[in-house]
Amino acid sequence: MKAVKHTTHHIHIKQILNNAMDIHKEAIDQFKFMPFKEMIYVESVFKDRRYHIPLKYLSLWSEHPHPNEILSLIQDVITIVKK
């Protein structure tokens, strides 16, 4: 699978991640304090679409000093949920 390199795509993913961070701030703080062994997903609704994002990668996005460096890693694990 090829990673998308378009800047507009990255802008959209950043918006999704920032929206999810605002919604799930408490869950991110809990994960930072005590990480889980299993993969936990959080759901975020953005522009009439539902996205499932692993909590591990969302917390990584929030604490990374240069989040743009890990954007390509995160975009591969974000899932769009069909209605």
C-alpha cells in the first residue's frame, strides 16, 4: 500500500487528529499514565464521517515534538467507518 503524499490529505488528517484530541483528552491522559497492552480505538466524528483511531497513536501525536514526522505512520492506521 502506498502512502498518500498530498499536502491537502495531510491537512485533513491533522484536522481529524486535532478533533479527536479535543474529544478524547481524558482518555489520552489516562493512556499516558498507564498504557494498555491491547490496541484500544477511539471514535471521532469529523465532517459527517466516523473515524476509528488507535489511542496509542493519538497519544503519540499529542506528545511528539515534531508531529509531522509521524503523520505518515498514523495515516495508515486511521480507519473510516461506513454508515
